[in-house]
Amino acid sequence: MGVDFQPVGGSTRSDFDGRVQTLNARFDLKAGRVNVITGGYEFESENFKNPSFPVNPANSSNVDVTQRSHALFIQDQLRFLEDRLQLSVAFRTQFFRLQQPQFTPAASAPYGGIAFQSPPTAYTGDGSIAYMFRSSGTKLRAHAGNGYRAPALFERFGTFFGSFGYSVFGDPRLRPDRSVAFDAGIDQTLYRNRLRASATYFYTRLQEVIIFDFSGVINPATDPFGRFGGYRNTNGGIARGAELSMTATPTRTLNLSTAYTYTKSLQRTPQVPGVLRSLVIPDHQFSLVATQRFGRRVLFNFDFVASSDYLAAIFNPVTFASRAYRFRGLAKADLGASYTLPLNESRSLRFFGYVDNLFDREYFETGFRTPGRTGRGGATFVF
């Protein structure tokens, strides 16, 4: 039996709108030959500020809100039959505490008369099992678990202040995202591990999700905050399908990787009236990556992705409603190359160049046209 305790440390992330500070610690316990237990604690403090900078300082406004959370997690990994059978079970719980938000100016602050609640406690867990047939190089695997995401402070308290006062698109009453998922598959290695093929079936149910909606569902006449649009909860949807992938090393200098995914995704509550199909998610997706090395200094990389047609919602500012439009699928190729110039044993200079959208194909992302063929290049000094 062995115990390894680590204060993993902390970090701070910040940007214009806020700051997140984290502190975590973890322990690893090896109980005998077949059992490894991992557990730990995480603390997170999230602060969101949304200041305005008007021409007249008297019109300045700010939203300042802080939320802290404590999380405990534990995982047990078991190995039997000379590591051919592997089991894993994990559990995590997270507690939240929201401090009273501060709005400036307070006299015209939004969300009046609302009792601000902390997000409910999160309970998540998952389990997995895998069995390896070493003689044939075959691995069977399965996994199931649930997910939870607390609403971000920006989603709950997002506002901006202009000449007409506060404009609100957050909702303090938002409930968290919740989901359940299951997947099972098979992995097969061939030719002394130079070829690996995988097949996976997956099923995901989004029980409830948070979306940013300007489709007209949020009506300013009935919304308690007078919003034309913003963040709201919806019933989510169901996605199921299959993924096939393969990686190969035909030669010592050439690596190939390809994948195909079929997804059948439906919404439980349509974001656009009459459309149950999930938006922006194509039914078919394909990818291919090829990397070729010439000696130790020259490397070429070719990346190709393609997908079938998809639907996206386009907002009409006149009717304050959205319609679903069908967009042509993606077919995009990128090509890159690099050359490494050694300077001494520990230093080198790497020159690189890339051509994005090599075939200059026109395509759109959620209604916005993307750039055509573009190039970029540079150099990296390694020491």
C-alpha cells in the first residue's frame, strides 16, 4: 500500500469581464496490486464584472458578482486477470455559494425583487469497463455517466448600460445544464500495432441546457425583465450515432488518421418553430490527417474535414424571430510545412508556413461566410 498526497496548486484566469481563482489538492492511494484510489478537493472563486465606459462619467455603470464553490471527488480503478479486465468508478460533488450581487447605479438596477439563489449542489458520477483479448489485439469497452454545468455568472447577470439605462440578457433564475451519456465500442490493433481501428456507439441525452435565444420565444411583454432575447433554459435534446476511426503508420515517416461520425440529433423543444432537428450539427462528418516527415528537419501536414448540410437559425431584427436555413456542408483542406534548423545541442530555429482552405472553397459557419484561401507563416526559437 502506498499513499501520495499532492497539493496540486492554484491558478488565476482573468479577462475584461471577470476573474477565476482555483486551488486544488489530490491524493493517490495504491491499495494492493489491483486497486488505485484517487481523490481530492477543489476550491474555485469566480468574479464577474461588467463595467461600462460612457463618454459622460455620470452614466457609468457596473455589475459585480462573486460565487465560490467547493468540490470533492474520488475515483477507484481496479485491474484483474493480469490487467485484461479494467474497471473504474468515479463520483464528484460540488457546493456553490453566491454572494449578493452589486449593481451600480443601484436605483435603476435590474432584477428587482429577485431573491438570488446559489446553484443547486452538483452530484455527478461515471463508471467504465474494458476487457482486452491480447491474443487478437481486441479491446471491448463501455462507459456511462452524467454531467452537470452550473450557469455562468455572465449567463445569470449579463447586462449592459446605455443611454436608455440597463439592457438585460441574463436570467438569475437559470437552472444548470444536466445530461446523461452512454457509449460502447471495440478497438482492434493489427500489423504489430501499425494499424488501429475503432468503432463506437454513443447516446447522449441533454436533460436541460442553457441557450442564448433571440428566436422570439422570450417576449418582452411577459418576460419579468423585459428582455427581447437572452439566456434561458430549454429541454435540450437527444443525440445518438456511431463513430468509426482508424490510425495507421504505413512507413516509419508517414502517419495517417481518419474518422467518420454519424449523428442523429433532435431537440425536445424546438428553438425554431416546426424544426426538431438540432441546429448546426450535421448528420455526417469526416476527417483525414496525414503527416509526412523527411529526415529530422522537414515535416508536411495535410488536414481535410468535410460534413453534410446543416441547419442554422438566422435572426430577423424586423420580426424579432428566427428562421432555420440550410447551409452547405464543410469541405476544407489545410496544408502546412515546417523546417527545423539546429543551432546547437539545445537550441533550434523552426520555420513554418500554412495554407488554410487550400482549395478556396466557400462555406459558412452558422450563417457567417468564412475566409477563402489564406496563408500564414513564421518562425519559432526553441531553447
